Amino acid sequence: MNTTSETKCVCKHPECGKEFLVIVQEVQFYKDKKLPLPDFCPACRHKQRMALRSERKMYQRVCDKCSENMLSVYPEDAPYKVYCQKCFWENIE
Ligand SMILES: [Zn+2]
Ligand SMILES: [Zn+2]
């Protein structure tokens, strides 16, 4: 086996499917950690990381209905009305 070549992988993202190369050091890293090779190309992995990060970002807001303190995904200056969990469900019905 040629240990100096890169390993070719195919991104498993349904909208991507691009071929990408995993360098030998990276392959060794996954082997050492007994991890499978990455399923997604670097671009998709980057996007997933960004998505996770933005999901975690929460802003301190005040409910537009009952004025209770709460956390929202929308910052203070976002042009959206935000409701706390309670008012949100009341609003739907
Ligand atoms: Zn991809
Ligand atoms: Zn409320």
C-alpha cells in the first residue's frame, strides 16, 4: 500500500457529492483515533460547524407580549416580534 498518497473520499451530503482528498496525515489521525474517515468534504463540514454555532447563539430578549425575560435566536435589533414559550403557544391557537 502506498502510504504517501492521499485518500479520495466522496462527500455524503445529498446536495454536494463532491470528491475530496484526505491527506495522509489526516488519514493516519483517524486511524490512530479509530475513527472512520470523514463523510463530508471540508466545505460541508465547515458549513455544519457554522450552523451549529449559529444555533447556539441566543440573545437576551423581552417577550413582546408579557415582557418576561427570555432567550431568543433573534438579536435585539431584529425586525421580528419575539414571544416567550408560553405566549408563543397562546399565539398559535
Ligand atoms: Zn460536500
Ligand atoms: Zn410572554
